[in-house]
Amino acid sequence: MGDNKMVMANLLSVIMLMHAIVALSSNVRGLSKNYYMKSCPTAEQIVKNSVNNALQADPTLAAGLIRMLFHDCFIEGCDASILLDSTNDNTAEKDSPGNLSLRGYEIIYDTKQEIENTCPGVVSCADILAMAARDAVFWAGGPFYQIPKGRFDGKRSKIEDTKNLLPPSFNVSQLIQAFGQRGFSPKDVVALSGAHTLGVARCSSFKARLITLDSSVDSSFANTLSKTCSAGDNAEQPLDATRNDFDNAYFNALQMKSGVLFSDQALFNSPVTRNLVNGYALNQTKFFFDFQKAMRKMSKLNVKNSSQGEVRKHCRCLN
């Protein structure tokens, strides 16, 4: 009996410690789920309404918002540096070749102005972008997840920093290394790649696979890609069969050697990540669970605090 009590006491201690760790991790660098509860309680609802209205009008913008968050967080951290316009003496991130196809800026800019009318100088553009990407995932049929708020907006946005964007030619080793430097596991890499269940790729990002006769492409699908590219470098190919639905069809496509980008198909080709792809193709619920965990981690990358950033009045320019 005494041994059982000791085991239960130890188990309870472990559980309490785990809860404490979770609580601390959700409050990284001043972030908290209820950050705006008193200062701007309607902020999340305003973002949600704005995103829902925009996506009802153009469902393809869901992919744009999620991609924008990736491109923001992977450079200077999740600090809305991607939203800043270039100036006479500075070329900003958004004008980098790798960012020219980003879409959805106006959703963020308009949402910010609506929030400013209600709670001036309180809600950061970085938080708005993180919430908008989260709401876009849910609108398209994906999982809903809570994210902590309290990010401050960065003061730097330089085109040279975008050299850290991941090219579509990366193999699995390169992907794991690049993500690993930011604290992500191979499982996170595959789960986050599942965001490619939404959207399209331009021919310029995959035509090299056709020139080199990439053997990892199904021959029939290679013909489809060639037909797409016959319309030019800007011609678009859906990344999976359900381009506006957040589901696990992307992973099914990889199993059929029908991944559009080299970096996508590489996830199935590599023995390091193939089982993860197969698992998500078989179990959409598991994919959703791992994706929302990885997105919460993504949204906390190198966030700025009040001494490192500001709350912009307008998302496209510094105060």
C-alpha cells in the first residue's frame, strides 16, 4: 500500500511539473493567451470577422495568409517585418524575389485600421498576422488552435535578410537542418509542410524537375506539370487536388509521386520522413494535431519585446 501511495505521489508530482512547464512555455517572453483581455477584448473577433469576410470573397487568400506568416517568422522572427514597405533608402523584405508572390497584405492592413479605431496603439501587427493565419487555417477546414499574444512589431526589414527563405529545391537533410536551427523537429517539418495542402506553385518553382527528368515524379503527373508550364513561368499548379481545402490530400499526393515541389516530394522519398508522410496520409486527425502544435511553436519564433520593438500605428510603416 505504501509503495502504491509513493508511486501515486511521484506521478502527481510529474503531472504538476508538466503543467508548470506548459504554462511557462505558453508565456514565452511575455506572451499570453489573454494578453488583450482588458486592453482590447474585441481584437480576436475583429481579426476573425475580417479574415472570414475576405476568404468568403476569395478562398485562395487562405494560403496567402499562412505563407505570409511563414515568410515573416523565418527571417527576423514573428515581428511583422514582412508587412513593411520599402523606402527611398531601404528595400524591404516584401520586395525580395522570394516574396513577390505573397498575397493577403490588404487583409492585415485593413484589419489593423479597424482595430485601431477601437483600441488605438494596443494590438501589434505581428499578433494580427499570427491570428489571421490561424483563422485562415480554420476557415479552410483545418484545426483551430489558441496562440499566445503580446508580440511587438520589429523595426528592421531588409531584402538581404530574405536569403534565409527556404527554396523549393531543398532536400530533406537541408530542410531538417534549416528548421532544426530554429528548434523544430523532423516531425514539425513534415507537419508544417502540410500547409501546402492549400494554394498553388508557379512553374518557375518546379520547372527544373522537368528539365532534369526527376525520377521521383510520376510520369503522368510530369505531363500535367509540363502542360502547366507551357503557359509560362507564372502559370500556376495546385499543390494538391483540393487547393482551397485544408486536409491531408497533400500527403496522399506525395505517396503517388505527385508532389509539385521537389522539397515536397523529397519528404516521401527520404526514409527519414516517409513514415511521417504515410502516417498523415492515413490519419488526418493526427496531421491536424501535429500541425497545430507546430504552428503554435512557429508563431513564437524570436518574438520581440517592448524594448526591441513597437506597436505600429500602420502595419506598412514604422511609427
